[in-house]
Amino acid sequence: MPVRHFPRVGHGPTVILLHGLGRTPVSFWRMHLALRRDGFHSLPIGYPTRRRGPPHQLASVLVEKLPRRGRLHFVGHSLGGLLALHLVATLPDSRRGRVVQLGTPNLGSEMAKRVRPLEPLFGPVLEALEPHNSPLSSPVEILSIAGSAAPEALSRVTGLKGPNDGVVSVESAHAAARPENRLTLPVMHTLMTMDSRVIDATIDFLVHGKLDPKRVAEGYD
């Protein structure tokens, strides 16, 4: 039986789920169900990834979709993790919860540069996702979960340096979080939101504000 952290399913703290570029809220269906099982009020939010420019413009669209009351946690996959930082910064201190980033390109990604010819497909946000050296700062604690399952042969094609998930390097994914709030798991970028280890670590952090050291050592298996 699952351990319920809150007394009623779906009536605990609110968690905003933000999908990545070119995806939809459906990509979070498994995490959405797990959060509800553990008592959170999980709220997946869609946004027009292909019709806006930089992340701050996308975030300006999402502000109107946020609940007007209560403390808000955020879980963002890829581009959604950048939007989470913009959105939490718009809230007063009393409403700022925790942020979990899943494979987020805090320092951009070489992949964004390589697929720029496909900008009509992915949208003008690609330019802001190209490699850079300045991660966004955040007024709250961030958990960063990075993937490292990309084979070396794929990395030679994508141009990503060091361990990566096929789209974002571990270095870029961890750039905005404190060292103690960084977790690297052998997962691929597109599968992160569905992975049980990622989901368990996300819920641990949302509930406790930190990861379980024993489970970190075991890779959350």
C-alpha cells in the first residue's frame, strides 16, 4: 500500500506540472496520478510552446492559469523547469513552494543550436535554449533531477558534452540547484516524467524539502 502523506487524495498542497517543448500535459499522467495518490492537488497546465518567444514570455501566459490562493509547488520537465523558475518568482513569499526541475536546460543545450533550422516546427523559444553561462536564480529551493542514460554514440551525434540524457547535459540540468539537491539517474530525457525513480524523488522533495540520503545512495531503486 502506498504511504499517504496527506489525509485526503487531491486535497493537499497544490503542485503545478509544466511539460516540455512540443509536449502536452499528458506527458505527466503517471506523475499526476502518483501525486494525487499521495494527497497532493496535482494541476497539469498546458501552454503554447511553439507560439511564443523566450521563456519569460511563455511564463506570462501561464501566470493567468495559476490558482489565486494557496502555496504552490512546481514540477517542470525540460523547458517547463525554466518556466517554473519564472512563475515562482511572480508569487509573494507566502505562496512560494518548492521547485523540481527534470532535465531542464539551465545552461541551454547544444541540441537547440543544432535544430535551429527546424524553428518553424519548435517555435522561437529555441534561440533562448541555446548554450549560455548564466542560469536563472530562484527565490526557493530547487531539486534538479538529471538523466545520464544517453549512449556515447548518441552524444557524438547531438554534440552534448559529458553525461547527458540525449537532449540536456547533466551539467546544464544541475546548474540552478544546490549540490545537495542534485540527483542524477540513468534515464533518457523523454522518459523522465514516467520513471518511477524520478517520481519517488520528486514526491520526497515536495514533502520533506530534501532527498532521502539512503535512497539517493541506492539510486532511488
